[in-house]
Amino acid sequence: WAAAAALASGAGASGGSLARLLATKLAQRVALVALAPTVAPWRYQRGCRSLEANLASAPEAGEVGAASAALADAADAECNDDDEDFEMDEVAGEVLEDVIEALLSSLRDKDTVVRWSAAKGLGRITGRLPSSLADDVVGSVLELLCAVEG
């Protein structure tokens, strides 16, 4: 990450949009290598692809509230277990913080392609983080948006 950060902050990266775009892509790839490729349990889970099968297995109207509450409780318990199981060494944590900071600063870039790449990278990184850390990243993005409006 040290070499990539030096490349991203060098004179060549400030010159053109392509260099800034590639530096942004490199930063997000470094963070993705540091994180294990897991599917976060709090993500949306797709149901049946067949409408007939989906309707056949659908609960009655009175059972919907109890079933959705039970599913929400199970998802919360699974997310809490995932938060406790998430471990990262100190160096990887520092690299991840630096990369997220670099991507947040790339969200302020003047070129749209750089901003899109930074947003996509933040989304990919957030998808691999536990929900508590993902909430922190989303909060930082929202603070950035509030600062732009104000």
C-alpha cells in the first residue's frame, strides 16, 4: 500500500483524470485484497425466481408479521455473530483506513469517472465489512454529502 499511496499522491496522479482513475482503482483493489471475500449476512437475500413457487410458499396474511419479525431477529443475531468473528491484523486495519480515506477524498474529485470509481470501490469494500464497520463508512459518506449541501 505504501508504494501505491506514493504513486497516487505523486505528480503524475494530479495531472490527468486517467491517472487519478487508475490510482482510485488501485486503492480499492489493495483494500479488497486485505479483506476476505465473504458475503455479508445483512445483505439482501434473493428469494425464489419462480413466481408460482414463491406464491405457493408464501405465508398467510396473519403469519407475515410473525415470520418477518423472526427473520429480522435471526438476521440481527447472525450480524452480531459476524461482528464478533471479524478479525484483522493491525497493518491491514491501517491500510484499510488509509484506503477508505483516499476513496472518500476521491469522491470530491472534479471528474465523474473518478467519483464513480471511488463510490463503487467504497461499495465493494463495505460489502465485505461487518455491519458495524459498514455503518461507519456509510456515515462518513453521509457526512460528506451533508458537507457538500451546507
